[in-house]
Amino acid sequence: MDTTTRSNIRHIFLSPRPNFALLTAAGLLRMPFVELKREIGVGTIVAVSTGMGQRVAREELMALALERFGLDVVEEALGEEAAGVLPEAMRLVELRARVPRYQRDVLRFLAQRDGTSVDAVLRRELEDVVCAHADEVARVLPEVAGALAWPSRAGRAD
């Protein structure tokens, strides 16, 4: 990861500010300003109105950074400070699994196709499984509900 991405992620997650100006938010996400405005216009990104104009809430910016950069990059950028910012249930852990060779090959193919890692593909697919069973799992594992809701994204149009 380059130093700008690291610095931007740290600014988003460690800043005490409750919200960010749209131009600042676009810069921190390394997103063209017109793209940010378009995403706000269609409701993919939620902006809040303040006395200083439209702004992006810190929680929204954190969620966008997780989507844009990935949890592994965010955790690496935060370093030791990740423990104070990311809920324990969201922290990355190593998982070792034995799967049929074709499943491994499919994971590798999808990662290559998507320009990402096998870890990222597996996290995405497991997220779908968790969401499909969220109510049942949350009753047994309360930290799951917190992980799914973090960071709070009240008002999202998804």
C-alpha cells in the first residue's frame, strides 16, 4: 500500500470529526469528486446536510473505505491502532481449511478475475452466508450482529 492510501485510511478511521466535506471525502477515498456526487445523487452514498453544506458522516466514510480498500488494507494501515478502532469481531484472523482442489481453483480464478486476493473472495462469499443466516447466528453469537451493523450506516439506500 502506498503512503497516501495509508495516510487517508488513518485520517478516516482515527479522526474525531463527525463528518467530512464532500471534496475531502472524495480525496480520502481516492475517488473523483464527480463520481462521489453521482453516487450521492443516486443514493449509494448518503450525505448529510449541515450548516456548512452537504457532508459525509464519518461512519459512512469508514464503511466506504472498507468497501473501497478492503478490510486487510484498512487493518494494515491502522497497525496497532486497529484494536482501538475496529470491533474485535471485525478483526482479521487466520483460517486454515481443507477444500476440494476445484474449489481452491475457483477461488483463485475469481480472485484473478476480480483483481483481488483469494482472502477477499472468500470473505465476500462468507459475508453472503452470514447475511443469509444473520438472525439465527446472531442469537447464538451476539458479536455477529455488532459486526454486521458496524460502522452504523443509518439512512443507507442499499
